[in-house]
Amino acid sequence: MPIYEKNIECLDRESLEALQSERLVKQVKRMYERVEVFRKRMDDLNLKPEDVHSIKDLHKLPFSNKQDLRDNYPYGLFAEPLENVVRIHASSGTTGKQIVVGYTKNDLDMWSTCVARALTSYGATKNDIVQVSYGYGLFTGGLGAHDGATKLGCTVIPASTGNTVRQMNTMVDFGSTVLCSTPSYCMYLAEELEASNLKNSLKLKRAVLGAEPWGEEMRKQIESKLSIKAYDIYGLSEILGPGVSYECECQHGLHINEDMFIAEIIDPITLEVLPDGEVGELVFSTITKEAFPVLRYRTHDLCRILTGTCKCGRTFKRMGRIEGRTDDMLIIRGVNVFPSQIEEVLLKYGQGITPNYQIIVDRVNNTDTLEVKVEMNENLFADDVKSIEKISSKIRDSLRSVLGLSALVTLVNPKTIERSEGKAKRVIDKRKIK
Ligand SMILES: [Zn+2]
């Protein structure tokens, strides 16, 4: 299989790491001079750009995370004046403000190179007709895939999302050979194409699937339903968009574009860097980005760096598939619990309580315990004990049916749960403190 930039993608590790070191040192200096938040964090750690000599010093640098983007909304983390920024993308999280990222011309160029490398590794060439069925707009998927396919010289169809009948007709009439979409939409299209008896009229050979986690079972089904090869592409807008890493023909892990991004796997609790092969939280540093660079950005995606070399010849390290999220997920007695689920129950219930709550997880006699403390409102507080008990037992029942787990519900007096500025500390996991 051809390789888009063999001199980089197959560079010997020693030279690659030297290149990473050189770029990291430059990026740290640049960000220290230009991004106030970063400079303050370095100063707090008594760290100067001169203390960073190579990638071996990466672990000394402060972490960054999604909250930083919200706190510095919209342009506070940019390292270039807006006159040099030629593109803005944004994504809305499940909570809070949307996050905003920017790109210079060079950034867009590097991005499209990443996607062109990916498409080439899937076997695509300039002879391909690429139907981009990711959303176009502030979401990075559509334009990211579009620019990469354009750079490779493919014929690009900017189909965007929605209107499945039109998508199918486009695919058949225009002779699309590559589909870029989310795996779930590809699966849906596969079923619809099958049902419409259009499958045999397709010229489709490959699908480039990303923007949500998916597994081998889904790959098998998509590949057999459409008689194509389906490849994974990974990215997130805070780092770049699609193309941070990509599978090769071996379909065994995603090669990280290491000349632009340094990946680390950390223990999400101790924050120590873990050796290759161990599962932990994926952390990225962007060493070539200009407008919106980040260092040690915590993705909250759980995965591992695969060990050993890849048969395709690329020397870029490979990350395994995303195995889960760390952000706020709690594992209690083996059950995955998201604080948002608890919040939803409380908000839905409403009556007699305030939206102030705290989730306390502990381990007693080797068994996890879950306690939900909720503040009563003044009315309930003034009511008799029986009414209070009735409400707490109702909340307990709702929680059990939603979580599949029993919780101790404690109604506490009004204004007794500590308020904090910014993000409320909703979860206290005492298991981690011990
Ligand atoms: Zn490979």
C-alpha cells in the first residue's frame, strides 16, 4: 500500500523523537510568551521554558483540560492574533458553554495532511470519489475530511448529514467509492441500502468512520453488509479534528501523527505517565499547531498505546480503540454510574428539594457504598419527619431503577452543601483518597 509521506510516517524512532523534542521546546517557549494561562501555570510550578530540553521533560509540564477552554471562552487560549486565524470551529459539550478552537493557514494545511495520510493508508488515491457525510459547519468532521480528500486530489462530494434517500442516490449516481461518516450512520445507511435493493449498484470500496467510539463487531457487520473495508479515524476538535490518528491496512490500532502530536497515557487518578501497553487516559500535546496549541491536554478517553511495530512499515506509535471515558464516570460495585444520571433523577423529582447535591462514594468492608446528599428546600425542611422520609424513599426508588444500584439518600438542611466558585464539586470519591 502507498504511504502519503513515507519520509515522515516511516521515520526511524530516534530521528522522530529528535524532531518531537525540537518542536516541543519551540512550542513551550511560544506558548509561554503568548498564552497567559499557560505562563501562569508554568510560573506556579516554578518552571521556565528553558527547563524543557526534550520530550523527556514533557512530564514536568502542567496538564490542560476542557474546563480551560470554557474558562477562557472564546479566544483566551489562542496563541495567534485573530488576523492570523482563518478558521473557527466549535463544539458543544453535554454541559456548559461550547468550546472554540482556531486555525491559521498553516494549521489547516497540517490538518489536511493528517487526513490525506489517513486516506492514503486506507488505500484511497486521487482516483477516488469521496462522499463526505459528516456534518459541515462548526463541527470539525465535515470540513476536516473535505480538505484532506481535496489535498489528496480525490473528487469530493460534500454531502453533509441527513436526507438518507438523497445520500443513497448520490452514492449510486455519482459512483462514490469512499464514504466518510460516523459508524452509526454508516450502519444505518448499510441497512437502508440493503432494504432498497441498491447494494449491487454501489461502487463503494471503503468507509472512513470516526467521531464516536465503535468496535470490532460493528466493523464486521458494516464490512459484510456493504462488502467494503471500514477504517477507524480518531480526532477531537481541541487537538485538531479528525486525523489525529488513523488505522492502516492492518486494521490493528491507529497510528498517531507523532510529528505533530505527542501522546501520553496517564493514570487518571495519580496522573503518573504509564508505560506503553497499559490502559489509561490519553493525553495530547500539539507541537506544531499555531493558533490553538495545547500541551498535555486530557482527553478523558481511555485507551492504550500498542507495543511492537506495525507490518505496514509506519513507525508512528499506534493507539488502541477507545475503551471508555474517565471524565465523570464512577464505577460502583461494577456498575458504571454517571453523576449526570443522578442529577437527572433529582431534577425530575424536584418537589421539596433544591438542585444542590453531593455524591459520596466510599468503600466499607470491601464493598462500595453510594450516598446521595440532597438539600431540602425551606418548605420541606419545615415539614414533619414523615414527609421528609417519604420523599427520600421515593428518590431512593427512582435512583435504584435508573442506576440499577441502591443508594443511601440523605436529605440535608437547606444551605448546608458547600458552594464553590465555578464548577461545583459534586462527587467525593473517598475510595481514591485512601
Ligand atoms: Zn500500520
